[in-house]
Amino acid sequence: MISWLGIFAKGAILLWPIRFPMSYGRKGQMRIWAFWKKADGTEGKRVTATLHWQSRKQAVFVRCLLTPAEIKQRGFDAVDKPKAAKETLSCDWFLHEDDWAHRSSDVIAALDASANKAGP
């Protein structure tokens, strides 16, 4: 089942299709998807970001399509390349309380840029 995450940011409402899977024992994981029409008329789809809470680090763990350099350009430091070579998302990123409390528009802009990177 797909739900829609609507966020009001900078005068516009951003809508992202999301799923809340129960996989790998992680409760509360959220996946943000991109959908588009392919040239042959079929629908393309791709996970553009995953988010889940890590209680031991007291942070939200994010994987997204942006590279670590692209996230660092946005002023976030807790960023690294995924350790698994087969990982299809390009960046491991930790969002701490200060990021959510004081930089939420930057977080939203980064997730939106990741969603815009997917597709044709």
C-alpha cells in the first residue's frame, strides 16, 4: 500500500509516495519512492530514500540517491558512503535532533533533490 507524504515547504506542497515496510526487523522504516512514465508507456519506479530511527544513536538514519559530497554541500557532516558495494542508494546520512529542529527545510530540500534524481 502506498501513502502520500505531504510537506509544506517554501510556499509549495511537496508530495512524495511512501511505503512503511516491515522488513529486516526494522519497525518504522519509511521509503520514499519516485514514479514516472517510461518512453514505452510503462511505469518506472524507484526508491529514492529510506529513513529509520536508530535509538542507540538517537538519530534518524537516511539512505538516499544524493552523493555524500552533495549532502555535505548542503551543510550536513554526519555523511558517509554505504559500506555495501551492492547498495543502490549513494549516501548514508545521520540526522540528529538539531538537524530536524533547526534545519528541517534543508532536510526536506535534500530529500526532494534525491527524489528528483530518480527517473528517466
